[in-house]
Amino acid sequence: MMRATAILAADSLLVLAFDVLATRCPADARPEVSLRLVSDAARTVGQGGMIGGQHADLHLLRPGADRSVVEFVDRQKTGKLFELAASGAARLCDASEPEITALARYGSHLGIAYQVADDILDATQTSEATGKDAGKDVGKTTFVQLCGVEGARAALDGLAREAERALSGFGPRADVLRQIAASVRERAR
């Protein structure tokens, strides 16, 4: 019963997100921007995004899965969500297409880095330290299972650097985003 309630709560929040995008965007947002955000969100959470990634997580991340499968799942589940947040904010701020593309790249790398950090914490910390159930990745292939903790940390560092590199054209305007990438990197130390 509790699992069914959790699924319904998640479904409800997902539908609410579309309502927020459609009706509560800033008053000065152009209608075509709101429409684009709704469309981008639908693709992000649909079969080609989070839901597809979750399906792959449930069916493909078994012991012995290779790195390409792990990277696919992390990109679809977490990378696409962060990508939407960064590119959606850029659209609302009337950023140029090259800026939106750069911020989408930043979000994608940051999201995957966040997932790798989460995998490291799951393998190295207690439930009390993380504030959630530790060890939930047992029986799944993650970066930690593929590369070990230090190899996963090296992958995390590379992903955080790629996220920061995507911001190279923004100068100091993106310092807060660089700090977020550094925070994700330090999260798993």
C-alpha cells in the first residue's frame, strides 16, 4: 500500500510540474517560451528521458552491465533533469541559443556527476550520514562497481570539469554555477 501511495504521489507531482510551467511562468515570459518549456519537460521526463532511464535502471543495471549502460541510465535519469533546469532557466532569461546549448551541456554533465557522487556516497557512507537509505545500489551496476571508489571519484572529477568547461563563455556571470559543480565534486570526498 505504501509503495502504491508513493507512486501516486510521484505521478501527482509530475502532473503538477506541467501545470506550473503552463500557468505560473513569470508574467513577462512570452507564451512561446512557456510552451517550449512544457514541451522540453515532457521530453525530459518521458520515454526518451527520465522514465526511459528508470526503465533501463530497473532492467539493465544488473551485475555485469557495462559502462555504456551505466552512463546511459545516469544521463537519462539525472543528466536530463539537470539539463532541463539549466536550459529552462536560460530560456526564461531570454538567453541566446548558444548560451542555452552551453547551459544544457553544463546541466547534463552536472547531473551525471551528481549521480556518480550519489553512487559513491551510497557505497561509502551510512544511512545516518547521508540522510537516506545507504546500500540501496547493492545488486546494481554503478560507477563504483565498475571502477571502484577512486575510479568513480576520478569520473566525478572529469564530469565536474566538463560542466565547468561548458561555462567558459560566461565569465564571472557563471561563478555560482561553477560553485555548484565544485560542491557536487566535494560531496563525495
